[in-house]
Amino acid sequence: MRIQRALARAGVASRRHSEVLIAAGRVLVNGSVVTIGQSVDPTRDEIRVDGKVLKAPGATEWIVLHKPQGVMTTKSDPNHRRTVFDLVKKVPGLTYVGRLDYMTEGVLLLTTDGKAAHALTHPSGGVEREYVAVVRGDAANAVRAARAGVELPDGPVRAADVSSRSLGGGLNELTLTIAEGRKREVRRLCEALGLEVERLVRTRYGPVLLGSLASGKSRAPTPEELRELTRLAAPMTVQAKERQGTPSRRRGPT
């Protein structure tokens, strides 16, 4: 992996700040000063930062979190609002898979496997996300339009599956599945369909279901979920290795 990613995964610094450390000559690999982008193997190479030896990384961590409303999906917030990292155990190198906006709740994956996180988030991976929205407006017409496809400023959106049911009192429950994760895509889609969103919950990310997990609580993925996440991430991981000119090998979490 790249040296800056190795430092970030070990919890030394963010990737950006790791580049600053590297550029300043404060990072050595096997006794030699490294350059930004240099490949290293943290399990074999001796990496030192300011003379201190970096510990070899442990096993890959995965966390399934039920993100509540009013929590930021970010490492830190300048306005000192709670973030998803305040709700889970402290793990060096942990990153999220697919951002949820401030008021959207539901299933959020976190992992120390940066390549898998990128693969599972990238639109070309086609990983399905299922949402349930409580909305006001003509839901029946919105379902028909969503099935046909809706043009947004950043491109068309066609739901892989969409349905609705009345909740009474002018409210409807809209369930839809999309296979990409553009910024605020579901909220923008609902707005384009003339719907006012009262509540938005992501109930599934790929093979991982929210289920009965309480708001603000987390769990480990099941073995079946982990196998399927690994399978979904593998093609993108292989493509990335091929672009870098390195041998392609499918492998599970390390």
C-alpha cells in the first residue's frame, strides 16, 4: 500500500497530514527516507516516524452502525457537532463507507480497509442502497416517475426498485433502491418528484441490513455479510491493482 495510507491506517495522521510528514523527511522505511506515494508492506517493512517504529496493522475491522439523525458523517466537525466516530470504538484508520447526510439516519458501514470502502462506494460498483422515506405529496405519481427515470442536474436517476404505501394523514412511506450514492441523491430525487421528506432512513447497504439495530448502536457484520462485502469489493480492488501495474489477487480482509 502507499506509505501515506499506511500511516493513516495506523492512526499516525490523516493522509493529507501524512504527506506533510513524508515531505519533511520525518518518515523512514527500512532506514531510508521515503517519498510520497512510495509502496510499503507494513507487515514486513520497518516504518519509523520521528524515530518511533510503527506497529504492524492488525486484522481489518468492520463496524455496522445505526447512524441517528443529527450526527455528522465525518472525522471531525468545525462546529463541534457529534460525528459517527463518537459513536463507535476508537480504531486507527477507520473510515466510513458511503456518507449519510446530517438528518438522514440508518445503516452505515465503517472499516479500516480503505480499498474496500472505495470499491463499495464507487458508482461503477453498482452496490445497492435501500431507503425508506416518509414523505408528503403524490407518492403514486412519484413512483411511476421514478421507475421511468428522473433527470437531476448531475445526471439521470432510475430507481432499481420503488414502491409506496399510505400512512394516513397525508403521509406516505416511499421505499426505493438505488445503485449509486451521489451527494444527497435520494433527497434531491424526492424534491424533483414533488415530495417533501419528513424522515429518511437507509435500511440496507449492499448485503447489510439495518434490521432491529437501535439508533446510535453498532455491531459487527455477520460472517455472511462480510463474505458478500468482500465479494462485491473484489472486482474494483483487482482493477485498481491492475492500473498500478501490480499482480492481481482476490483476497479477503486482512
